[in-house]
Amino acid sequence: MSSNRLIYLPLGGAGEIGMNAYVYGYGPEGKERLILVDLGVTFPNMDTTPGVDLIFPDVTWLEENAERLEAIFITHAHEDHVGGIGHLWNRLKVPVYARTFTANHARRKMEEHGAPEDEVITAAAYPEIIKAGPFKVSFLPLAHSIPESSGLVIDTPDGRIVHTGDFKLDETPVVGDAFDPDLWAEVAKPGVKVLVCDSTNVFSRHPGRSETSVAPEIKALVTGAKGMVVATTFASNIARLQTLAEAGIASGRSVCLLGRAMKRMITAGVETGVLTNFPSTITAEEAQQVPRENLMLIVTGSQGERRAASAGLSRGKYLGLSMKEGDLFLFSSKTIPGNERGVINIMNAYSEMGVDVVDDSTGHYHVSGHANGPDLQRAHEIFAPQMIIPMHGEHRHLREHVRLAENGGRAAVLAVNGTMVNLSGNKPKVAEYIETGRTYLDGSVQISALDGIIRDRIRMALNGHVVATVIIDEEDEPLGGAWIELMGLPKAGRSKAPLTDVLEEDLSQILNRMDDKTLRDDDKLEEAIRREIRRSANDEIGRKPEVTVVVSRLVG
Amino acid sequence: MSSNRLIYLPLGGAGEIGMNAYVYGYGPEGKERLILVDLGVTFPNMDTTPGVDLIFPDVTWLEENAERLEAIFITHAHEDHVGGIGHLWNRLKVPVYARTFTANHARRKMEEHGAPEDEVITAAAYPEIIKAGPFKVSFLPLAHSIPESSGLVIDTPDGRIVHTGDFKLDETPVVGDAFDPDLWAEVAKPGVKVLVCDSTNVFSRHPGRSETSVAPEIKALVTGAKGMVVATTFASNIARLQTLAEAGIASGRSVCLLGRAMKRMITAGVETGVLTNFPSTITAEEAQQVPRENLMLIVTGSQGERRAASAGLSRGKYLGLSMKEGDLFLFSSKTIPGNERGVINIMNAYSEMGVDVVDDSTGHYHVSGHANGPDLQRAHEIFAPQMIIPMHGEHRHLREHVRLAENGGRAAVLAVNGTMVNLSGNKPKVAEYIETGRTYLDGSVQISALDGIIRDRIRMALNGHVVATVIIDEEDEPLGGAWIELMGLPKAGRSKAPLTDVLEEDLSQILNRMDDKTLRDDDKLEEAIRREIRRSANDEIGRKPEVTVVVSRLVG
């Protein structure tokens, strides 16, 4: 027995959907050589991350161990797998491997953030092997909703790991590689030690449907429409974009793509040769000349994003185009939990225009890109691994997937972000817990989720903000009274007098009564003022605001 | 022909789900005598109404015409129909009519907000009539999910109006009145001029299921559970509370209600005699002594509300009770759009405890209290009105309901909040538009949605807040530099220097260069400072914050 060990350590994606980042290591304890699989992002929301632009996994641990890191492998070009590479590469500085289409995206992201493009290396698919320290890694083509999606076959001195990435068992996926059971059986043949497996759809109890199955429904809908048709889906769901565009063409419509992300995806697909038969499209300018019954727009904004094309059209003209009574809008997508209100607002805006809105509530116009419960079971059976580690899912998904694995008689472990698992024996064992978290891109600055900045924003939003300024003169006496500024608070409350007046009055009174010791000590003075404002405001408006106290001391 | 007219004017609930408030009027134009049906609330969210406590319809129009208002009628005791009565009664000051159980709630709300309880008058059900000016109003018992839910039969000199309130066609509703087709036929017999009809479930294509249909499924689930069972539903869904409690008793468990709102509902039901066979329950203290396999908790918080019992249990101990591995948590409810993240967070917290969570994704453990599309069609047919006005729904629901009505060959009109409809002729005609909106309860103050307070809070949450203080001396010269305070902003950006230092430095420079005219004019000075801070911050941290400028002028 060597003293080497094989480890797995999720830094993102295990305990959440999005922000994927998984570390594997092999070597003596604490000196394992490492590889990173995926480096994705997740998206902020008003409830917990107001004003934040983007969310990354915290890669501090990886940065501290950067000299042990051999390479980064990106499974596919979705933002939750590749979106962090440009922002974070400079903290890691190792080669990035991906297949052609994904590499194209990764290079653009590197370029956008001042990281060297040529560190992204295009990899061929299985059986081609990339050596990275003790690991031999191979990109296993599989079906998802974007071209060249891949699992990874990771051969280690301790045995074979299959890391699925995102996948579904689709033998007719419209674009990208099909599910190939024979290929999987070939990979499984030498024996798989660990299957690290996508969990997002584990609660879906029926086998997943093929992307091909939505084409006839969408075609019938688009053909039957009397006016203009506008359809939205994820910009990165290239399979669906193809299905939608084909439905447009088949019904005698010109197809126009609206939205930067979507056009970029299609351009990249054509440039890299993975998208060979995407219908030709027209520009927004050309579309203005086409009779609406002969026009189909495919637009960004399936999640109700305020800046996307779907929201733009719901507010009126967008790039010279607008919707009107008798047009049809199709959400060929599912709404991600948390985005419902935004999507519903758009639906109602279209309703006000007299536009008919069709969504996926009937199940006809969307299928998921992920494997459902029974599909996961089938994947377990094909790879027949010694142990299974569920990844990419919230806690409840990982837990259910562990249960599924154990019901199939296999060892499994629930490992959320920061859980280092030792894979060396016959069963996965939790080795230790690493401190992990989230990094926020806030404007142009990376901040930690823990440093209180966002907490302060949330408090201002919930409680309003009072700024109190007092001037203390050379003799440590208050000069004049206090100035109060309100932000996000009612102008007046119980007494009907202006709230600023009430607070200034109350504050002046306590300043006049204040002892010298407090007046000389900034901290004590601020605390006394803050307490008085909160008390007085609560009395007046029934709310204790956030308070910033500015003490300006005149120096003699 | 008289010159009198019959009008309908929704002030809330038409163009949204929640906040119901509908005005009817009869008389000469502009002098119609008025009644108000329902006075509900809706709930705030972080996206659009951070910090707000409760949302009411704006009753300004009604207040201005209060001398024409005869009475208020409350259809049932749900918050979106009765929740505003205590807060707003003092602006309207007319008698409030409701059936026993609803009146009990209304009185409590009046009392809580200093309005006179005895203005709430208990009304008997149809065929008993309440006269209110030119109107003869009668409470029509129907099925919903709370006892004594009622439609209103409103007889006017211009014909009969049926206002449905919330309803479903449930002949076995567990609690409350059953759907009674014969009674409806009797009401319809003299001829119905206008049906004003609930629209929330118009997109549901199958006939609704009876409340009774979930009982066996819930019973099987609860009986099969090994550990403690905790179930949640809306506190006001008394039918479901009864179903859940009966399932607990049937499986040999003691039942304990947790959550103030829920206990209050049950108490009111028992006190008013509408709830005669609710199983006996135990207190939280008593529950601590019961073996968990013999215990069922029914708790508030089906929407993931942070302060409710379900969220409390997900964080650990709640009133001495806690969940653990092997327990079962049932969401016997649907998640209202916008609440998904909160609910999912609780599910994951339970998953971490090893608690099995069951929700309504299978359709087994919840049915809606509202009429589905085919049920609405049946209601149209029974009442056979001359015209239909869809109410209680978002724009898309109202629009679809108009379509349904027109497909059935009846005149209909889409009237959102503020649309006054003339019902006097053979078809509904829009007469005019009244300015309507929302009133926010913010702490103890009622503010308007339009006055910018909440907009400022949202801006602080998205952009952070900078406070700049400058002191201008007796000669209109800056005294010292500027003080900067940050709230919700990164401590440092591009230059790595503290952001406060960078902003103070930049500000001092422009203050030194500033001409006398600007220094003498507060508005100009503030604007110049604000602009410089936004420019400098954008340079440093890629973000333009909200800025409050405090200019303190020393007076000689």
C-alpha cells in the first residue's frame, strides 16, 4: 500500500445549482497534485445579493495551493461551468483544457478579463488523453443542450473516475453529441471506481424526453400562429435555438435573433464548425421590413431579466421591433426558482398588449437538458461504479441522489462544498472540511460574501438610512445642533411634523445634556447619537433605521 | 329611462392576485350611492417593496367620496379580502357587514387598529337582505377553503349582480358551505344582469378537485411516516387544517398547532361555532413529552416566511420542539410565485437535518380553493348572466377569463383597477379611469407607492450609499477637506487604497478649485460634489453609488 490518496473536493455546485467547481487530487496527504473541473458562476438576486453583478466560488484554498494545481478542465460552455474562468484565472495560472466550442468561449472570457487566451488549450475527445500530473483525463462526448458537452474520464493510479458534467440520456439531441450507450459501456469496461454525477433532476420521476420530442409541438404552434411569433429560451440552449429556428423556417417565416448572448452563441457554433445547419437569419433592421405573419424572433430573456430582449419588447419598441395584438410569445424554457415574478411581469405586460403568451405549463414546449431520476439510475448501472458521489445540486438533490445510489446497492456519500472526500478505499470517506464560500463581483471589485458589505445594503433597503452630522468645536462642545439627512424613510410620522425636525430636536436635547467624557470620545458619542435616533424614529415612524453618524471635529 | 346608472369600479384585485377591493354604485352620474366589496391586503417583497410591512389599495377616491359610501361588505376572512379593514376604516367610516366568522375577524382587526368594533355587523346568509342605499345585498354561501365564504347577490334598480368572491365548485369541502347548484339556480332564476367572477385559476384546464380528495393521500402519508410529522399549509386554509389534523388523529398521533395565525383561526372557528368537530390539540409544551412517532405538528410558514414556525424549525429548536433524521415535513400547499427561494431554502435546511420533505409536486397533497377554467364555465352557465366581468386576477387571468366568457357567447370586459365600468346597458362600457394605486404600511406610517421612499431604498441596496460632509465657513470657504462615510460599498478598489481616502482626496481637490458662485449655492455645491463622487467611485470600484451630501455652513 502506498501512502498516496485520491481526493475529491467540491468548491462550488455541491449544495446549490450553479457555480460548479470540483477539485480532484492524488498524492501524499496534503501534497496531492490537483486538477480543477469547471469554474462556473451563479447569479445574484435582490433578496440576498442586491447590487452584486456575478457570484463565483471562493477559490482561496486553491490559490493557496496553486503550486499543486496541474490544470483546469471545462466540461461545457454554460456559464455555471465556464463563467468564472476569465475572472479567476489570474489567481490560479494553470492551463485550461476544453473541447473546441467550449475553448472558444473560454478564450473570449480570458480575453475580456485580461487573462492570456493561449492558456486555453483545445482538447480532442475520448479516447485522446491529456496528462495532468498523476491524472490522465479524457473528454467523453455526451448529450446536454449545448454542443460538445462532455463528461470526463479521469484515470488515476487508484482507478478510474467518471465525472459526468451536465448530461441527459438523449440519443437524438438535435445538436451536439448523442448519448452513446456503447461508448459508455466501453468506458465502463475496465471498471469505474467512482462516478461523480449530475443531480439537478433527481426528483423527476419519469425518464427524460429527447430534445427532438418538442420539435413537432413547437412547429405546430408556430405554424398555427396568425401574427408575429417571438420565442425565448436560454441563450446557451443551442439545441432549442435550432429547434425554434427550424420551426420558424418550416412555417415560412424569416428568423431574427435578438440579444447579444444568443447571437454570440450561434456565431461561436458556426465558427467552430459544431453548428453546420443553423438556418440563415436576418438582422433586426431587415426584420422591420418583413410582414409580421412571416416573421419569427428568437430572443434572450427567458428568465424575465430586465435588460434582455424579451423584457425590452414587453416595454415597447426594441431595436425598432414591437409586438402587438394577435402576436404570439412562447416561453420555450422553464423558470428557475426565484425568477417567477420577473417572468410573470413580462407575461402580464404582453397580455396588456393583446399578445398571446404560451409557456411550458403544459409540458409541450420545453424539455430539460439534465438526466431525470430513472436516467440517473441507468447511468449508475452502465458505469457500475464502486462508489457514487452526487454533485451539482442543492442539498436535497444530493441527498436524494445518495438514496438512489444506495438503493442500487452502491456506496455513496453526500459531500457539499468544502467536504474533502477520500476515495482511496472501497467506500468514500470524509477526510476534512475546507473553508469555502462565495466571492461576489461587485462593480469591478471582488468582495467576499462574508465581509458585511451586502448585509449593510440589505439593512438599508429594509430599514432606511439616517445620516446625522454633528460638529464638535475646539473645546469639545457641540457647535450648533445636529443635521439629519433621511434616505428611504417617510417624511413624517405620528406627530405629523417633519421627521428630520423631530430627530434634530431630540438629538439637540441629548447633545446639550451630554457629559464631557462622551463628547470627547468619538465611539461613545456616535453610539449615543445612534441610540437616540433609533429610539426617536421608532417612536415617530415605528421603525429603527440604519444610522450613520458623522462627527466633524474642528481642530483649533 | 332614468338618468341613473349602475357602475363597477375595482380599486384592488383586478390586475393582481390579492388586495381585493371593488366598488359598486347606482345613481345619477357622479352622484352614485356606493358600496365597497372587500378591503384586502397584499404582501411586500424584497424586489419591489423592501422593508414595507403590508400593502393596501389606495382608497383616496373612496375617501373623497365617503359621503356617498353606504357600507362595506366582506365576502370571507382571508387577508386579501379583509386585511385592510382595520387600517383603513377610519378613512371611510361606514358600517361593515360580514357573516359571523368573518365578522369575528373583522372586529379583531378593527380593535387592533383603533377602529370601532361595533361598526362590524353580523349578517345572516341568503335569502336575508341587507339594504344599503339603492342596493339590496345578500350573502350567498359558497365553497372555498375557509368557513362562511360567500358570494354576494346584489339587487339594484338596474338588475341583479352576482359577485362571486373567491369560490370553487366543491360539493364536499370538508369545512364551510358546500357548492349548492340548486341554490345557485334559484339565485339565477329571476335573471342575472352581471356576474363579477373570480379569475385566479382560469388557466387550469381541468375541473377542480374537491378538498375531500386529498384526505386519503394525506392520511396514507402520515400513517406511513416513522418519525414525527410536521405539516404546513396556509394558516387560513381551515379546510386543510381539519384534513391534516384528522390524518394525525387517525394515525394515532397527538396534534399540536404551532404559529399564532393558525391558532387564532382555529380558535375563531370554534368560538363562532363554524368549526364543530376540529380534533382536540395539545400545546407545544405537552408535545415535548409525546414520543415523536405519536406526534404531528401543524405549523405556519407554507410560503417560507422567515418568522413563521416552519422556518423556525428549519433553524433548530422552536418552542422547545425540533426535527431530526427520520421525521417527515409536508408542504400541503402551493408556493405563491415569488416565494420559491424561501421555500427551497427551508427544504434544504430540512434535508441537512435528514428530514424527508414532501411537497405538492405530485399533486397529491394539495388542491386549490379556486374554480378552474371548466368550473368558471359552469358558473357562467348556471348564472347565465347578460354580462361577465372577470375580477381577482392578474391582467393575463382577466384577459383569459374575458375570452372564456366571450367564447360562451356573453358580453365581457377587461377592467383593471381604476376602470369604472357602466353596467346600465346591454353591454359593459368603460366610463372613465380613476387614479388608483397602492398604499404601503411602512413601520407605523402609511405612505404612497409613488412618493419615492421605496425607490430610494432600492437604489441604496443596488448601488450602496456614500455620505459626503463638507463644512463651509463664514467666508464661504471649505473648512478642512471633506468627510466620506460608506455604507454597503467595498472598502477598496482598483488602486487598493481605501475608497474613503480616494474619494476624500478627489473631493478636496475639486473643492479647492471650486468657484465662489458654486460654493455659495447649496444646490450647485451638492450637485458638483455628487458628480465628482460618482465619477471617482466609478473609476475606482466600477459602480456609481447613491450620494447624500451634507453641507454644514458655519454662521458667523
